[in-house]
Amino acid sequence: MRPEASGRLGLIGLVLIALSLGSEPTLADEEVGAWLDRMSRAVDSLNYRGTLVHMRNGHVDTLRIIHRADEDGIRERIYSLDGQPREILREGNQVRTLLEGNQPLVVQGRIGARLLPNLPINQRSSPILAYRMRFDGTERVAGMNTRVIEIRPRDRFRYGHRFWLEERTGMLLRSALLDHSGRHLQKLTFVDIELGVPISDRELAPAIEVRDAPESTMDEQSVSPPAGGSDLREATWTPARLPDGFRLANVGRGVGADGRTFEHLLFSDGLTSFSVYVEEAGDRSASERIEAIGPVHVYTGMLEQYRVTVVGEVPPATVALIAQQLQRRPAAGQDR
Amino acid sequence: MTEANREQLSCLMDGELERRGRDFLVRRLAGDAELTHRWHRYHVIKACLQREFIGQTGLAERVAAALDDERPPVRDQTGVGRWLKPAGGMAIAASVAVAALVGINSSVLEKGPGEHPADQPGFVSQSTSLDRPFNQPLVPVSLSETSAADRQRINTYLLRHNQAVGSAGFVSYVPIVVGAGSQPGVPASEPDAAAAGSRGR
């Protein structure tokens, strides 16, 4: 072999070895994973009240959040301080959305149990394959010292994140959503927050009353056990291909506001999740479209006589890909 | 084209550019083909998202075509992928490492749909060309563009998704509160609210 060819091969080899090392969990990955678990616990289990600022596309929204966790469970109220009054009330497994305005709306969700297994982040389906995670120094946010964590996606099918976590508790004080190139798409930050304070029932009561609004309630038809997960083989539908790292995490069924049954497939790569809903369309057809709710993208389209909805905090290309790849799963007896 | 140009173009579309900046950009648009092309693309994207585009969108077909264009993966016939363990990795000769990466690409990252267990769908290894059109700054559609029934359906599905995921806490629910801010019927006399509505935050 010529020396120059040999040298080039050696260089390529070193790069490849470095890449291969990147696909295995490192100490830094595990430390970052531990901090993300702390964050998850702190966000759920601490009492806090604070003011959140949400920035996206040059627009700024201000929100108020009040969160209480005690022996009665979690109660949370998030409401807007700008524009039309709107609130979200969480109480245990129930979530109620109140939207005031010219077309007021009440949406209620009742789900028996979370469908994503409640595991530490590093025991889930290898987020390290899909992301690069690292600490990025310390910063001061809302008067508190924070540890900064950056999570960059390895492909364009998911978003990255920067988290600013309060050093003592791990509480999330600032969060930024990144695209594949590291550009900030959206930022959410506390401008003031009180941690570990007593929260009264009065603070958690809704301030707005929505009258004469259509009310939508979604009920769980079969509740999946949270720890063991559901039997994934019950899925009637499946995407033929998925972006790297995403796996089917759970299958559920429910009944929509119109009484129709839908199948719910939940996919996750350990950090990012999206849901696929398939329901009989009946006489309702749906034009193919993608809608954006902040960073959340929603694909709606038809597959045979079924309406397909894909929902997730992922780029629009991802929801489109999943919907396009969706197909009926072979009968359970034939593929095992 | 710089990020600043794209941002200015986006602001121009949203009517957020002050007069001098607007005049300057319009003059540039007249003489800059790339900028003009991007301007057209933004409008097509916006029209598609707001379901005003009267041409053929064929989203599913384009996704399928983009996937078909992807080069099929090379299957791992050698099983050398397992050599790429971190402990031994540094000792591997460069030529072996090249072969090993091919093994990883084919055996771990890429599998055909038929080769998976019944409960695990297949994977694609890399981003495909289909996501390129979506890399442009997105002009999101407002939920006000949809019917009340559709809004209900989307909101309930989004709520259920957030509940199913569980652990993300308030971060998951903020998009619902913020995204719901652009309701139909916002009076035109409220410029801020109207602008927000057109973006469909």
C-alpha cells in the first residue's frame, strides 16, 4: 500500500473509532442521564410557583405556573398572562384545558396510567444512539445557579434540547429547543420562581369559567399497566420503518368525544416521543395536512378508510414520514 | 444566504419589518434570484400549511419518493460490528475499523422491516432527503384554520400524548396553552394578537 493511501486510511480509521466510541454510553452520558432523572423528579415532586416566559419566532408569551405535590398527588395550574385567557388544570391523571374566546372549548383527558414505562432515562431505549449529550458549564437563571446540559440530535428527525437545571434540586429553570444545527427554535424560562413553598387550594382553582363551550372528553378503554407496559403485539398498525432509536413503547385504545374507538401507538427514543392515532373515519374524510402547535407537529391524513393522526414534539418531516410508513400489521398468529 | 437574510425574509412575510428594512429587502428581492426563490418557497409552504395551495401537494408521494431515493443499505455479512467495543476499539487497525463501521451501519442501524421481531418496527439509518424541504424556517398554521371539531380532536390527542408520556411535566403542556392563544375571530384592530394568529403559535 502506498504511504499516502495508508495514512489516509489510518486517519479515517481514527475518526471511525472515535465515532464508534460515541455510540457507547460514557461516564458523561451516565452523569447527564442522572441529572435528567433528577430534573424529571424535581419537576413532578417539588412545590413551586413562578412566572414563565415562552419565546418563539420573535413572539413572547408569559405564563404563570403553580405546582403542588403532596400525599393527595400532583395538582398543577398553568395559565396565560397575555392574550385570550386559557388554562390547563392537572389533577392526578386528569387534565382539563379551558380555552376562552370566540370559540370557547373545554378539553378533558383522563388516562388511567402513563403509557411510557417510568424508568430512569438511561435504562430506556438508548437515547445515546440518537443524541450527543454533554454538560455545558454553569449559568445563573432567575437568581439561582444552574447546571447546563446540551443534548444534540444526530439526525434531523428529532429536536435537541438545552436544559438549565437548578444545582441543588435539579429543577428545570430554563429549556431551549434546538434544531439539528443547534439553532434555538424556542425557549422557555422562569423569570421568577419560588421553590418548596406551600400552595393553597385557592391558588389552584381556575380563574376563568368557560360557559356554553363544546366539551370533549377522552376516556381510556383499556388501561395498560404502567410498569410492565402493554402487549405490543396487540397493535393493529405499525410503521414499516422508523428513524433510528425510536421504538414502540406502548399500545392503548380509547374512545374519542364522538364515541369512536381509536388505536394509540406511543413511540419513544428515550427522550423524544410521538403518538400515532388510527380511527375509522366513517363518512368524514380528512385532507392531508401538517399543523404546528408551538414545536409540536400534528399530521392528519387518510389511510384506506381510517383517519391517521401523528402527534409529537418532532420536526414536521418526522410526523410525515411516520404517517407515510404506516401499514396494517400482519395478523398476530402469522408473524410470530 | 445568511441566517440574518432568512430571518428578515420571514419577518417581511409576517409584516414585522419596519419600513426602511422592508424597502431595502424588496429592492434586494428584485435583484437576488436566490432570495426570490426562497421568498416563493416560503409562500408555497405557508399556503400548503394553511391549505390554500391549489396545486398538487402529494405529501405522501413525495415522502415515498424521497425514501425510494435513499441508497439501500449494505447488509452485514461478516458480523465484525461487534469488534467496535470501546475497550478494544483503540487497538483495532484502521482497515479493520473501516470494515467494522460498515457492519454497524448495516446490522444495528439498518434493518429491513421483515427482519424484526413482531413487536419492533424497522429502522432507517439516516435522515432522508424528505426532511430537507422542512428545514426552512417553518411558518406554522394556526389552529384557527381548522374546524372546531378538528381542534377538539387535535387537542384531545395532544393531551393524551402528553399524559401517556408522563414525566415531562409542565414543559409538555405549555405548547397547548401557548398554541391555543391564536383563536379565530381576533379583531384586526389588535395588531399583536392578529399577527400571532397568522403565525399560529
